[in-house]
Amino acid sequence: MRSRLLTGIVIAAGLSFAAPAIAAPCTASDPMEIYSGGNPCNKRPGYSKVARTTVSFTGNYKPGSIVINTTERRLYYVLEGGEAIRYGIGVGRAGYTWAGTKTVTEKKEWPDWTPPAQMLARRPDLPRHMKGGEDNPLGARAMYLGSTLYRIHGSNEPDTIGEAVSSGCFRMTNDDVKHLYEKVQVGTTVYILR
């Protein structure tokens, strides 16, 4: 009897040291969710899993234009000679995707962010204004598309690249958006495909 009791104590002690730590649960009130448009419990940590690369590219698009394929979650900057620079992007979540042809009407480095009224109606907990910087959800650069509320912009959440998480904007890693920003001029045509 005594040996069974001692064995039980030893096993229980071993289990208590071997038990994994349980992480705090994610909730809808997590601050990260404010900017991501999704539950941070579903996000993978780290950086973009989509590498910027030069690829063969066909289509009737002039060099210097941008083609966004929301289904692929890729942005193409069209080059001469049937090539393009392909970037990974985050796109609009279900119900927030769109298509059309726009032009880049403005470019900003480290832009401020003022959520539009439509977004504030859905998310009254959002800040009314945020100065540009590392914590700003627009990231390092923004290229504004026509007179819409939409932008191609950087992100302080690089792990969301390749995902459908935004309210209609197109997210890139800060490194990628800086790279693209240097190539793009105001007046650049942007084709958004679904």
C-alpha cells in the first residue's frame, strides 16, 4: 500500500512539472484586433511568408503600372520585357473586396491614420486619429487610390501578408511598400482584379 502511495505521489509530481504552460486566451478586445480586422488568435507570428521576386508577366499593361490580383493576394509592378516585380499583399476580408481601375493620386511617408466614418461605425473603439510611426497601421508608406478611401500601404503586422484581413486596402510589408513607393509616381494606373 505504501509503495502504491509513493508511486502515485512521484507520478503526480512528474505530471505537474511536465504540464505545458497555458497561454492567456485571445479575446475580441485584444488591441491588435483593432488594426487587423480579424481575430489575433488566428494570426501566425513572424514576418511575411511571401518573398518579393521578379517573375514573367503577360497582359496588356504598360510598364510602370500596377496590377493587383486579390484572388492571388499579389501585387505586380509591371516592368519592360514581359516581367513584373511580384509582391505579397493583404487584401480585404469577405465583403470588403473590390475591383476597378484607379490612379495613384497621392503618396505619403509614415502617414497619419484617421479611420473613415464607415469604419468607425463598425468599430467605435478605434482611435479617432493616429500619428504616423511604427505603431500606425498604415506602416511606412501609403499610396492613395483615386478619390476612394483605399490605399496601398505598409503594415505593422507583416504576418497578415497573404491574408484577407483589411477593410479594402492593400497591405504590404514595410520593406516591400518602401521598395514599391520608390518606383511609383503620382498618376500611376492601378488595376484591381478579383
